[in-house]
Amino acid sequence: MIRPAVLNDAAEIARLSGQLGYPVSSSQIEERLIQTKGADHAVYVMDEGDHLLGWVHANTRFLIESAPFVEICGLVVDQTRRGSGIGRQLVQACEQWAAESGYTKIRVRTNQIRTDALKFYTRVGFELNKSQHVLDKGIGRL
């Protein structure tokens, strides 16, 4: 069953995030889930009773140089269930949310080393648009 994420999902979302190489605590996930409440974000989970099989987070993007769109910011399927259609269903939930919110384009970015992710996204209808570098810079708090 796909449904919107709730705070009680934090531990399972953290568990799945760790599987993809993003270790995070349940309390950090709770804080972030609180920050995603509102019309600009959608976080869905696939629930199998006592644990989650996957999650997806999408948000709206407004850029000066292009029309608004929705971007999938994160998608994780439990490593024991990959290839079973869960990712496709989670992407479809985001597509439905985007369409119902009036958007006509959905985008996703994936690390170039994640070749399986690239294959998955092209299988579900995404087209490779460009490759780019992502640069981070730490900043101190004021």
C-alpha cells in the first residue's frame, strides 16, 4: 500500500536510507518530515505492515530560467525487494501528485555511478537530458 509518510515512519525511512549509503538517524528523519509538510513536498511510502518496502520524496522546483516542475529528490526500495515494481509504483505516486498539482514535467537526478538507477529511470519513461557536476561548499552558521 502506498500512502503519505507519517512521523512514525522515521525509523524505517532511516533504515532504508542507510541501505543506499545515506546513514541518518530517526530523529533527523522526523525533523525533515516535519519540514516537508505543505503543498511543495510529497513523501510517500510503500507499507507492508510492520516495515516499509520503499519511500520516495518529491518537491516542486521554481527556477527563473525554466518552467516549474517536480523533482524526485530521493527514492529507495528495500534491497531485498528491488526489481519487484515497488520503485515504479512510488514514481507513479509522484507523477500523480505532480499532475494533480498542475505540473507537466517531473525530473530526477542520479549519481553517474548508480548505473542501475539510470536503467530503472529510463525503463519508467525518463529521458537522459544532461550530465553535470554537483559541487558542495560547507558554510558556517551565522
